[in-house]
Amino acid sequence: MNLTELIPILKQNGIVGAGGAGFPTYVKLDKKADTLILNCAECEPLLKLHRQVLEKYAYEIVSTLEMIADAVEAKEVIIGIKPSYKKAVAAVEAVLSSMKKTKIGLLPEVYPAGDEVILIYETTGRVVPPGNIPISVGVTVFNVETILNIYNAIHKDEPVISKYITVTGEVKNPVTLKVPLGITMQEVVDLAGGATVEEPVLINGGPMTGMITNPFDPVTKTTNAILVMPKDHYIVSKRTSKISIDINRAMSVCCQCRLCTDLCSRNLLGHPIEPHMFMRAASSGVVDDIKPMLNTMFCSACGLCELYSCFQDLSPRTLISAYKSGLRAKGVPIPKDSEFKAVAKDREFRMVPKSRLTARLGLSKYNFPAPLVETEIPAKKVKILLSQHIGAPAEALVAPKDKVKKGQLIAEVAEDKLGVSIHASISGTVVEVNEKYIVIKA
């Protein structure tokens, strides 16, 4: 299959990165890439679905990667995975003999090995320059579930209408489920037996980068996990603190120990992000050099600085994220002349073991197997967002009272705009349509 054939299939079947911001996958198909990498690092504590999906669908995923490699004329495919994911590694090894370009790239058991800049360095030795994207060094990175979605689109004519989600934490039966898009977070928690604490807080995503979510928010194409936490848990309190209090605490107690910078994963690769220098300026109000402020644009928001490194419990990531948002709102571009240092010689001694991070966050007791269950989940009603991806929102093709079938195209993006199509995740009747979502009742 060539690119001319492949690109429309991805766009029409609604395939985006199944995690993160949901970048439309068809845009990533570029003949400048000589290497494709499958990201199965899954480095956030408690998440399970990537290794589970790869273990079950190793042939489908690896063969699809090789097909994409042929289409973009890439020379190599690397499965980036941690050695502790033994079953997934064994499943991949079992299919490698029938592949021509694929090899396994074992990753260190550290966080954030899943950051694509870190992943690329660990598997290829290439450093993505600050402010650049992987294709700048000839690499394209794909999510595990994204590749399975491509396989399903090509071989089964199935659009993206469901999502694998790990549900864990304070739930009765931690599990990884395949659920229809548009059901609520609370429904997914109920499928895991319900919460085991009063007034639980739901986090959409991992404990490091996920955000607190409303129980009635819908599942989207980028929902990877739902963590159910007690309201007084550390990772909840960090997310509910006020910016004004965070900055006042920084002004009071930041001692410029620079641990936030010394353990910063991007800084260790030579990127000019220095959290301690930002904290110095932010807490003192004295900005003799604006570089530390502008260089916040290179922060990956991995959260190590505030959830692991800082022994004073300050919040560099939160403050940096707020500052970055302000820069973007003002239209400030990413600096193009920033100093790019060499990879730190002692980098391997400053990396953070995932097991230690899990313990530090008080999450070890929640590290359950969460087995993969693919039983079809019935849904009485779904709320399907029209913007589940980077780019233009899809425009509805249906109206209230229309009858739709599961998998039917219900919204699409104009040909000249960045975006993908949206499909019905259940059969039923359209009961509401607006510029933000479509509601279907079974």
C-alpha cells in the first residue's frame, strides 16, 4: 500500500494518536523518516493498556508498522519497550522472524522513557533539537493502540469507535476495558466495580500528567486511563492547589538547590530548560535574563520537578505551564536561537526509576494487574465530542431524530483542514447536535 492509498484511509476512519493531544496520524506519514518507533514505554505508574494490547495483537501491530515503513520507505522499525514487560516482549519476539525491518529496542526502567524525545534518544541515539519534532531527525513515533486502529481500518474496515482504558486505584476490580467512545468516565468506573472510597476523585490519564476530570465527562480517542483516588491523596492535592499559593510558597522557601533542573529529563539531553532559574525569577520578581522564562517553552510537562525532585514540595511544572500558556496567548513563538548543550555525561545516574517514583507518589498499593477484558460494553447513551484531535473540529453530518448505525460517519473535517472524521460508537437515535458534540441514544 502506498501513501496515496493509506492517507485517506487514516483520515476517513478517524485515526489519531491514541493518547496525548490526539494528533491526526495521517499527517505523520512522511518519507523523510528513515526510522519508525512504536512507543510501548508506558512509563507512568499504574498504566497497563499498551503492553497488554501489544501482547495480544503483536502480529497485527508489527505487520502494520512494516507496511507503513514500506509506504514511507523507512529502513527500520523499532519496538520501544521495557524488559519488565516480559509477555509483550515475548509476543513481539515470536513474530519477528516473519518481519524484515523490525527489531526490539529495550528501554531503561525509568520515567519518562515514554516522552518521544527520550524514547528516540534511548532507541537511536539521536537527539531531537529543542523546539523540533521527531521528523527533524528522521524519526516518526506511533502509539501502540494507534497502530492497531490502522490495522483494523485497513483489514476490517473499522473506524475508531472505541477506546482501551485502564481503570485502577480505589476501584473494586482494577481492569483494562475496551469501551465505546462517548460513555461517561463514571460509567467506566462502574464497570470496574465502582469506587471503594467516599468522594473519589477521578484523574483522566496517568498520575504524572493526567488531569482531574468530571465523572460525567465523555471518553474520547485520547483517554488512556482513569485513576480513582481518595480526595486527600498527594497527587490530588497537587492538582487542586491554587497558583497564587504555589507562587507565594516558591517566594518563601525555594532555596535554589537546583534539583528540579539536575533531574529534568529534557535538560539532561541538552535542552535549555532550567526550572530552577525560572523559579528564581518567578519567586524574586527580578528578571535580568529573560532566557529562563522563554525557555519554559521547551518543558515537556513530565512533572518530575514537582512530584519527585523538589523536597520542599514546590510546583515548578505547574508554574511553568501557566507561564507557557501566557506566552502562547500573547503569540510568543518558540525560541529558535536557544543554546543546545551536549547530553549530560552523568545522565544515566540522574534518571528516575519507575519503581521509586511509584513508591514516592504513594501508589505502590494500587499497582494491580488490571487484566485486559474485551467483552462488548453496551451503552444507553453516548456524547461524542467533535474535537477529539489536534486541528479543526469535525462538522456534524446528522441532525436530531436521525437514525444512525454503529460505525456510521456522523461528522467530518473539510479536505483543506487538519482533522479526521468522527463515527457513531453505538446504533441509535441522534437526540442532540451542536458545534461541540453529538448525543446518540441507543
